Amino acid sequence: MRANFIFSEVWIGLRRNLTMTIAVVVTVAVGMALLGIGLMINSQVGRLSSYWNDQVEVNVYLCKAKDDPFPKCRDHPALSDEQKAALKGEIQGMQQVESVTFVDASQAYKIFIAGTADTVLKSAVKVGDLPESFQIKLRDPNNYATTVQTLESTAGVSNVINQKDLVDKTFGFLGKLQWSALVIALTMVFAAALLIGNTVRLSAYNRRRETGIMRLVGASNLYIQLPFIMEGTIAGLIGGVFAAVLLICSKIIIFDGLGGLMSVQLSWNAVSGVITLTMIVGVLICILASFITLRRYLRV
């Protein structure tokens, strides 16, 4: 009997405040979708960062035998084979270095040809135009300062390029995008909480006679509040379902669409985890907003 009464009150509340309920559902759906996209961006950036941190290297370019444009090489002639072997051993002995690979001029030319699509540039560059180099893999890509400084001051080295500097610039932009998405999402979540509270307050006002009668017959506060909380829960669940659909579409259209530009794809396991979390957050926001608003409204 009590269960039937509660469900009838829930149905009456949803029907009376249909417009506000739809507004709550839409707000929850948009807010949770934005929150989910922010979390998906965070997961993707984290996966890409881990991948590229494992791939980044320090490239140590050696002075060429002639026509080297770098000022450091004017006073230092090109290294002999024995000096190159000695330098390789010295680099390998550094504490932060995991491995060292020597790239001669012919190998550098092959790498250049494989990575360049411009046919005019390919025809303009010859084997001897590219310097020899050492490709260094560090144990910890974040701890590179000492190694780079030592190599830059080494005789016979024209310049040192740390690929992590290039990666950090890219991920710096992605990090700003990530925080922007999360800030917008939290703003929408706050707006959803306010809208849910107003909907519950309006519903309680429209049914003030029923709640007054229930108080007179000795109904507990929880029994009076339960229909309103269930209304918020239903609205949160429906909004969460719409948010899940939007997140799945975002995965297919945005993240998979950019798959050619990313070395690591966002997995469906990560998406399912984000959907579960956003649905839980959406329902909890609706329950808390309903409970807190109704307690203040029914206080005697």
C-alpha cells in the first residue's frame, strides 16, 4: 500500500512539473556529457603522454667534416671513428642513459627520405648534407637536464635536440583543453544542481496540502521526502542515459575520427568507466539536491 502511494506521488510530481523535469533531464545530460568528455580527454592525454614519454629520445648531432653551419663546429673538426667510438662509450656510461644508437650519414638520409613527402626537398638533399648523430634513450625522460648540458659542451657536437621539449609543448595545449572542458562541465553540474533544487521546491509547493496531511497523520520525514527524491533520481537516470549516448557518439566521431593523428587509441573500457562514473555522479547530484532542498522547505 505504501509503495503504491509513493509511486503514485512520483507519477503525479513528474506529470505536474513535466517542463521542469525535462529541463532537469537536459541539463543533467549536457552536464554529464561535458564532464565525461573532459574525463575522456584526460584519459587520452594521459595515455598519449605515457606513450610518447617512452618514445622520446635525445638526438646528439655531430659536426660535419665541412660546411657545417653551426658556430661550435668552426673551431672543432669532425670527429674521427675512434673519437666517435669513445664518445659513444662515454655517453653509454652516463647514469641516466639507457641505450645509445649511432646513426651515420647514409642512415640519416634514409630516415629523412622515409619521413618526408615533399619530392622537391627530397631531390635537393644528398647523403652528405645530413649530419651523423647519436640517438639516446634515457631511463627517465623527465630527468634530462644534466645529460643535455654535458653533451652540449662536448667537443665535436654541433647541437643537441631533446624531443621531450617538443612533446611538452603539444601536451601543454592539450592540458589547457582538458582543464577548459572540466571547468565547463563542473559549471553545468552546478547549474543542474540548482535546477533540480528549484524543481523539487516547486513540486513540494504544489503538493503542500498532501504533505501537510501526511504530517498530521504522523508520516515520517523520510516517507514524505521519498517521492521527491525518487523524482530526482529518475530524472538523473534518464539524463545519464542521454549523456551515455552522447559520450558514445563522441568516442566514435571525435576520438576515433582523430585516430590517424594519435598513436594510442582511447579504449572502450575507458569510455565505459567514464559512462559509469558520470551516471553515478548525475544520480547522486539529483538525490542530494532533492534531499537538501526538501529538508529546508519542509522544516517546521
